Amino acid sequence: MARSTSQPDSVPALIAEKSSHARWTQIGKSGVIGIGFLAFMFALCLGSLPWTLGSAVGEDVPRYDEGDPKSGRLPPSWWVYDEQDIARSRAAVDSEVYQQIADEYNISLEETLDSTKGPAAEAGAAHWPRFLLGSDQLGRSLGVRLLAGGGISLGIGIAAAMISVGIGTIYGAIAAYMGGAVDSVMMRVVDVLYGLPYILLVVLLAVASNAKVDEYISQSRAKEKWIQKQAIVMLEQSSTQPVTKRDAREYLAGNSAYREELFVQATQKYPPREISKPMRTFLDVATLLIAIGGVSWLTMARVIRGQVLSLKNQQFVESARAVGASGRRVFVRHLLPNLIGPIVVYATLAVPQAILQESFLSFLGIGVKPPLPSWGNLAAEGLSELNTFRSHWWLLLFPCLLLGMTLLAMNFVGEGLREAFDPKRSR
Amino acid sequence: MTDATIPQPEAKKTSAVAEQPLMQVKNLAVSFDNGSGPRIQAVDGVMMTIYPRQTFAVVGESGCGKSVTAMSSMQLVPRPPGRFDRGEILFRRSNEDGGHVVNLLEMSESEMRSVRGNDIAMIFQEPMTSLNPVYTVGDQIVEAITLHRDATAKEAWQIGIDAMDDVGIPDPEGRMKAYPHQFSGGMRQRVMIAMALACRPRLLLADEPTTALDVTIQAQILELLKDLKAKRDMGMMLITHDLGVVAENADVVCVMYAGRVVEFANVYDLFDDPRHPYTRGLLASIPTIGHRRDRLVTIAEVVDNPEEFKKLPGADQGITPWWPWHEPPKDLKRRDEPAGDYVLRKVAKDHWVGVWRTEALADDNSPAPDLSFCVTDNPQ
């Protein structure tokens, strides 16, 4: 009884066809818009990095740092200029240019500078410095700085979020899955790290990695080794007994003139390594993102641990074990896919958090060092330029607008992904 | 629906198959760490024997150790806090050359994995949560197959379709691609059964397979299990606390209380002539349709009556049913071992009752109860 297989034709396939494995297609409209915006932002900011970080022909300064203080704090070129803006724009133009215009229209230089209407004024205005998104206090183009800053902010945000999600997921999931003493010890470690002021951790990480970079550049360790070896060779010539490293160290400490001499030779033998400017910038940024990522995985680990603890006691985990799946298989195939929701949500939150932390650390002088821009420190600069007499609104608005829109797009994508990966929500 | 008591002609011919036990639980004792307090003795000296083609029902109230016994035989008891204190679970992995018998409690985790789902399969009480919500049911059945069979993905998929067809799921090809939430409870339980039976296990542990389902679906699922069990010469341990289900489906019944077996008999004897007061109380408390009563009998009414404990044959020689809430008899001869104050004693043909180890039973070393009884061979 109870077998309806005898008439398969009478039973329609209901929904089975629609539930395919291609869940990426179910991401939703807002998710698609978010992905589109993010893709555009990434392409624009990261794609323009070689240009913004590079320098113009014949110049040594990278484009993001290029500017003339005389043309500082000019509003976007499409904005209505007030008297002060006009005066500063004029001041930024070489007086020879105005002299030429005065000659051309047969008027005096003063008249040319004072004229606000007419062909002479227009000819002068054609030489004004123009910035699509305005300029900052040092006369640098905000647009270029936003592009460069976007590349750095997005890079740090994504990379730090990936590091924190990666470490946090694996750590939290292992702690919860193992349970018992392992769980206790692992989570107490997290508690201790939580208890430490995170700035301290970031500073420690940043200092440690900076020291490594310095060591690489100056080759100090290789030098020391070479000096010690030379001293041993020298001492062995005058001694019958074997010379230890300790003897060499003591001899060098007591004989600083000899040491200096060796040091000069060592520096010749191991000259400081060349490290290009972009490479140095990259190393600084990498240090920062390791520091941020290395600190912010703690929350992730706790979130994931909680999720795994509740999933672990679900019957389907038990039933997977009952069909003979190994512990690792249960973990990888049955637990992790169920974590996609919280992971995606947390990741979309971790990206803005990392961007904000980066700007905070940059403010403290640990992170992105001026003149290198990031959205966070551009906004911070913009805020300090805001005052009741002259607003310089563009310096605050554009960085915040880009930051806000990017974070919003990220949330859309996160929401879309979560829905797409939740089979119950798909239709 | 076929009534359990109506003999099925084709089953009769195969009665000679049931000769060697499939699984034997001997003196199993499992305890759990309780953190601060003393260890909880969940199972204490349990003995049972299951034969192929037999439906072996384990009955008892919540927390009496039914599930722990079943979980132990798959080593699914979490350890720690759980611990196997004593005993063995012998399982016959094949019938050839007199059979290959293993002790399930002594197997390593990797050996155990080859048993789980392959030789012994389990279906759980909650079909709603027993399937992983993020995979299609096809993926999950195929996983169960590929873990034990050397099948390609395509072959496994086909085996999966056949398994879904066997459990009566319409349009198995299409339904393989559906997610668990697209199934009803009864259908999900069918999927669980398909998954459990896809590798053709020799023993099926059904841990309250129908508790979460309504009665009509219950009847369908149980009929399906009975059907598949007969087709495949499979043994089935049916864990339940529904005596109606037991009466309809079981061949042998084992009543448990507080981690021990209090009564063990074939289904007819148990229902016609219960010997332990607890079993009597259990049966008396079932309301009967068409039999008007103002109040139902409670178990307590039966087990609180000292006269009930004197009805066992041999009561005059000091053989009294074991009951954890009673003071042990004065002539108790406790052995220095788990459940040392208790004997599962044969009181009649095919009938065992848990009694105190008194003077008269001091040297009693009863073997595990052994009953190859099958309702289909012994219609009544």
C-alpha cells in the first residue's frame, strides 16, 4: 500500500525542475546593482592605481601628491565660484599669462586682473587651474586622490575582511566542532586577545613587520654574521685553541675601532638593498591590513563558534555520521555550507569596518602615511576643512559619498548572496 | 493495510533463514559524565538479541536508555561525556563461512565508519531536521552511497533514484533535485528511509521513526518498513513508546526501565501475559476505544501495589521483579559489577523478566535472552 509509483504520469514534477544548482543566478535585482557598482568602483580605482601612483613625465612626485599650494581649496570646476575662489584662481595663474592677455586686448594688467566680464576675463579664466572634484589645501586634485585612495581603501577593506573571515571561520568552527577542553582553551585565547586594547596589538604587529622590512633593506643580520666570521678568522690566526663565537663577540665588544673597520667592509659587501617606492608603499599597506585582519577575526570566530555549536546539535549532523561520514567530511560538507549566511553577512560588515579602522589608524600615524591618500583620511581631512566661514564641502562630501555608496553596494551584494545561498528563500 | 497477524505465504517459505542472531547486546553499560554530580548510568546491564527479518521493538519511557542502546551499537554516543563501562555488542557482518562476527564497541573510528550506513543504518525521530537544508535530497542520498560503494556519480544517482522509488516517492528522478524543505514530513521520512536503505544494510535502527508524524502517515511508514524488511532479510530495531505500534509491527518486545531490561518476550506473550508489574501498568494505562471508563489506570497505581510484585512464579522462593524505587530484598546478593543486583531471568518459555539477584539466584549466570521468534512464522 501507500505506493503511488504505479501512476508516475499523474504526479507532476511540481517544483523539482526549478531548484537547480546554479544558485548564483538567484542573486536578486539589488544584488546585481550592487555587484555592478562594486565592479565599476574596483575597475576604476584599482585600474587607475598605476597611473595615480606613477608620476608625470619629468616629475618625481606621484600624481596623487602633485599640486600647487597657490591653487589650493578650489571648488569643483562646475561649481559657481565666489569672489575669493576667483581671486585665488587668478593668483594661481602666472602673471606672464595675464600680461600676454593684457597685451593682446590692449588693456592694462590691472584692468585685466579686475575684469569680471568680457573676452579678456574669459581668456584669463581659460588659464585657471580646473579640478573636476575640487582641490585640497595643498592644491592637489581631489579626484586623483580619491582614485588612489579608493584603490588603497578597497584593497585594505577586502583583504583585511578576507583575512578576518578566513581565520575567524576556521578558528571558530574548529573550536566549536572539537568542543570540550579544546573549545575552552581556544575561546579563552580569543577572550584574552579581546581584553587587550586592539590598538596595542595593531601597533605591535605593525612595528614587528616594519622591523622585518628594515632588516631586509639594511641586511643587518647578514652583516653581523660576516663581521663575526671575520673576527673568528682573525683570532684563529693568533691562537692555538679553537675560537668560539662568544670569544669573537667579546673581542669585538672590547675593540670598537676594529669593529668599525669591519663594519665599513661589511657595508661594502652587503650594500643596502634597493626597494622601489611603490614596493615600500605596498609593504606599508600590507603591514596595515595584516594588522587589521589579524585583530578583527576575533568577533568572527565568536559568531561562527555560536553557529557551529547550534548546527552541531542538529539532527542532520548526527544522521550524516550515521551514514558513515567522517568527522572531517561532516565538517566540510555539512557544517561549512550552512555557515554561508552568517559568513557573508559578517564579511559585508567587516569590509566597511576595516576601511574605517584603516582611516583611524592612519590618523594615529600607524597606517597609510600622508601624502598617500585613503578614503578614510581624505574624509578626515575634509572634516577639518569644514568651518563656518567657508565650507569646502567638496572635501568632505565626495570621500563620504564614495565610501557610503560602496558600503551600501556591499550590503546589497551581501543580502543578495545570503538569499541566493539559502535554499528556503529561492523560488 | 495488511494486518500483522495475517500470515504472508511467501514469508513462510523463508522461515529457515532466521537461525543465527544478527546482533547480540551483552551486559551493555553506558554512563555519562554529569559535570559536578555522580556519573549518570544511562544503560546498565542491557542484554538483547536480534535476528534477521525480525522487528525487535524496544519500549520504554523517555530516558530509559532505548536510544543510548541503539546509538552505542553505532558508536554514536558522544564520548566524552559518554563512556562504555562494560559489555559487548556482537554483530554478524556476513553469513558466509559461519559468519564474521565483530564487537562493535571495540572497533576503531575508521572501522566503524565502514559499518555505519553500510551494515547498520539508522533513521531518526525528526524527519524535519534530519536532512541538511542546503543540499538536495539527491546529493544526500548519493553521499550515503558513494561513502560505501565504489560507484560513479552517475551510478550512485541511479541507485538513489531506485531507492527513492522503493520507498514510494512519486517522480523520483525529479524529486532527487528538490531540497528538503520542499517535502512534507512523511515524504522526508521516506527520504530518510531511502537514504538509510540505499546501501542495503543488514540491520536498521529506527529510533522513533513515526513519532513526529500523524497517524495515517505513521501507518504508511511502518507498513513500508515492514515491507522492505521482509524483502531484504533485514533486521530492524524499532525504538518507540507507542504500544499500539509495537502490537502491530513487532516480533519480539523488550521493555526497558531506568537503563535495564525489565521484560523480554515475543509480542503475543508480552501483550497476553505481562509478567513485570511495570509492563502490566504500561498496558493497563492504554485507553481502549469503546470501553468507557471515568479514569484511566496509571502506571503508578500498578507498581505501587506490593501485591503486584508477588505474582511472579517463584515469588515464594524470593524471586521478585526488579524495581529501582523498591528497597532491595533482604537476601540480596549483590555482585561487584554494574547491575550486580539484578538478573534477567527466564520465567517461562520465550519470556524473561528482570528480577533482584537474591539468595536463590546468587549463582545465576543467565545468557542473553535469545528469541528468533517471528510473527510471520507463528501466526496466531
